[in-house]
Amino acid sequence: MVRKLSLIVGPAALALAIALWTALAIFSLWTQRQQLNRTATALAKIDAIANLRKDMAIRKWADTLGGVYVDESKIPNPESLDEQERVAVTRSTGENQTLVSIAPIHILLAIQEISQKTYGTKERLTSLQLRNRANAPDEWETNALKALQGGAEMATESMPKKAGGHGLLRVMIPMKMDEECLECHRDTLVPVGGLRGGASISIDLNTYRSAQEPTWRTIQYWHFGIWLLGLTTIYAFWFVARRRTVEQARLEADRRENETAFAAMAEGAVITDAEGRILWVNDAFCAIYGYSRAEVIGQNPRILKSGRHDAAFYSEFWRQLIETGHWRGEVWNRRKTGEIFPEELSIQALRGPDGRIVRFISIFSDITERKRSEDELRKQRQQLVESETRLRELAEFLQTVREEERARIARELHDEMGQALTALRIDLGWLRGKCQPLGTPTVERVGAALGVVEHSIVSLRRISEDLRPAMLDSLGLAAAVEHHATKFSERTGIACRLSMNREEFELDDRLATTVFRIVQETLTNVARHAGASEVTVRIDEVDGGIRLTIEDNGRGISDAKDKKTFGLLGMRERIAMLGGRLEIHSRPGKGTRIAGWLPHQKATAP
């Protein structure tokens, strides 16, 4: 179709249309010229016949009178009337005149002579039976007389155009033999009513055709205007048709390009009409569903339904598609083999100029492998979550065991080793009192041993407190933290400011232990790495849990979020096991701020 239109709107087609229109205008102009010529000829013919019949009427009138007497002095050539009768008359004025008798033929000849001189028309009387050789017929007159003799009412002929003129029109009408004519023409043996000759007239058509020149110029102007209008119309039609053809060619190219692109896509593509009948599918559709094009063209896509979706699903599907013009989601459909598979479907509605939907374009992809991968990934994630849960439970169990073991070791050290060292100190004190007689060296050696024992008792007490402060179990979290902060300042020389909104916290043992260990681990890190001169510890019990904040003015941590030290990891894990959260904010040279939140623990059934 586009190829046919391209032939119509090509430059050659435009030139041909202009040539045809020009030829038609010229032909119409030539036809009008010929019509004007025929009109001029017809008018000349009417005038010629009128003149001839007028002359013949005058002759008949003169025949009825038998002639006319005229003043002889008015006749230019009176010698031609020598045989005519003359009379002498006296006018009322007393003037004498001579009147000569004029026959009808003389009157006719005189009229013809004056017409030729005055109006340029040439009239002749001629006959096949000559009485005057000057009136001998020429070739045309001879043929015209024969035609009239054969019964013709009239003979006419347009003579060829002469240089500088428009040709001549010759007309001849018959002259019948009348009673009045027998006196002079009896010797011709022509009976009354018979043809005795003809009266002809030659008229120059230039006068009549020149009279048509204004009309001819008007016709030329009109034809020129119509020709220009036609050219404009042809060009406008050609231009519009060419633009439309170019646009159609572009649309056709786009359509083919889109069709090629659709056909080459790995995704399936379906085009349906507004009623849902399938108009076109690509190769991927056939490969995915197993149908050939011939099997699905003209069918409704409901042949692909799997039955997994209920009526409510499709009702919402169509509502959204009609209202918004598009729909995207996952659908389960059925292959030709009966296999049900998932696909990701996107449908776009195309609307016409009136806003009504004319087409639906559907693009889909088989997501069976993706679904399988997602299921596998979901299972792996579930397994990972379960593994993390088990690991956290294991870590929590190990932490609990660790705390219990540390408490046991601390008790054994405090009870057994402490008692043994205390007994040893008592014995060494007694022994030192008994060694006085043995001399000073012996006393000094026993005193040194007693000093070692006392130092060991202090170290044992400190180690026992680090493993599990007995104060945490006996006096509670507030006293244990306060005691630890005091010992920290004494041991490190770093000022430790402690702030708590409770004198005593009624907390679960796990929660109290976790808070104390975070404070303990943080202060240990400050002493080892921060280079701080001051540290602030704040513990607040609020609705739902414990808010813990520890802040120092040390050198800070380069990247607190990515810091992976075992101390920080331990704190995070301790808080995570209790369902809390830990935030670390630090900038180099600006110190470090550790903020933790631990929720109250729900009581568990024994």
C-alpha cells in the first residue's frame, strides 16, 4: 500500500498531473475558441441571410409596383437606364424634373452596390443561364446553384482564413421565377416557381470574430485563474498526500521495526483487540506456551488460564486495567502441554482518538526459574535465620555457662584459696612472733613471706571481683557499678562520673549482669585505648527498659560502625541476645559515645 502511494506522490506523478491539467486547460480553451468561432460564424450567417432576405423582400415589393420612378439626376450612371421609360414632371415649387423608371432588378443591384461600399459586404446575383457575363458564377457559386437546384434551401461556406483576417462567410439563397420575371426571362425557359438563379453574399468574419475578443479575453483570464487554482490544488493535494505517505511510511517502518523487535524479544508478546481476540503473537510466545500462531490467532487469552486465580482476582485485574490503562503483576497460566507455570505479565491498553480502548499489548516472561531460585533463596534465608537463632541461643547458653563458671571459680577462689591464704597469714604472724630469739634475718624472712601472702590475698580478692563481683549478687547493680567505677578511678587515675536515676534497680539477673559487663568492658577499653582523662557513665531505668550511656573525651575511634574488636562484638552480642540495641558514635579527637537500650525481660515459666 505504501509503495503504491509512493508512486502516486512521486515528483513524476506531480509533473504528470500538472501536464494533464495544463493539457485539459488548453483543450478547454481551444474548445471555447472554436465555440466562439462557431458563434461568430452563426451570427454572420444570420446577418447574411437577413440581408439577402431583406433585399429579396425589397425586390418583391418593387415587383408588386412594376417599378419605381426616381429623379434621373440622382442616378450615378443614367446611361445604364437608356432603355427605361422617362417622364417630365413639374414639382409644386415649379421646378422641372425628369423621372426615370427603375425596375426591381435595378433596385436590388443598387442596394447591393451601396451595401458593399458602406458595410463591406459583397452581394451578387448569378445564374447558371447567363445573360450578363459579368455575373458569371465562380466555382463555389456554381456548386451552390447546383445544390439549390437539387432542393436545398440555402448554401453556405466558410472560406479559409486569409492573412490579417478571419476568413469569409459565403451564403446563397435561391431566386425563384415569378410572374413578373417572365417578361424579361422568358427565354430561359424556367417555369414560374423554378430556380432561375441565386443571390449570394460574402461577409468578412473579422468583424464578428473581433466582437468576440472581450469574451475571449475573459475566457482566457478565467481559464488562467482556473488553471492556477488547479495547479495550487494539485500541488496542495500532492503535498498533503506526500506528507501522509511519508508519515504512513514512517509508521509502517516503525510498525515493522516494532514487530521485528517484538518478534526478537526473549519475552513473550501478545496483541489483542478491544474484545480480547488475539491478533498477533511473537516467536517467544509460541516457544513458552507451545502453541503455533495459527492455533492462537483469533482465540481469546482465557484458553491460557490455569485455574489458580479466582473470579475476584480477574475482576480486580480488569478494573485496574480499564481505569488506569495498565496492569503489572504475576499470573499463573497453563502451557499447551497442561503444565502450569508462573509468568510476570505487563499489559498496556492503547486508546484511539475518541478515548476508547482499541488494543491491548501484553509482555510477559516465564519466571519459573526465578520462582525456583526465590524459593531456594527463601529456604536458605530461613535456614540462615534458624542457624543464627541457634547460634545466638548457643552464645547465650555459653555466656550463661561462662557467667556461672566465673561465679563458681570466684566463689572457690574466695572461699578455699582465701581461707587457705588467711590461715597461712595467721600462721606466719604467729611464727614471726616466735622467731625473735632466732635473730633479725629470720624475722625478716618470715615478714617477707607474710607480705607475699597478704599481697596474694588482695590479688585473689581482685581477681574474684573481676570474675564475678559478689557485690552484684548481694547488693545489686547500682552498688556493684558504683564500686567498680570507684576502683576504676583509683586504679587508672581517670575521673569517672556516675549518674543513675535509681538508688537500686530491680532487674532480672541476666539483665543486671549484661549492664554491669557492658560498663566493665567499656571502662576497660577506655583505660587501654582511649587516652581519656574523663569518662561519664549514666544508667536510667525508663518505661520498658534500661538506657545506658557511656561517653569519654579520648582520642575516639576512626570508624566506629565498622570496628570489629572482640570487646565491641561481645557487647553487641550481649545486648542482641536480650533484644536490645547498641549504638556507637565517635570521631577522631572528639571522644566516643556508647548508647545502649535493653528492654525488661519477660518472666519465664519455671
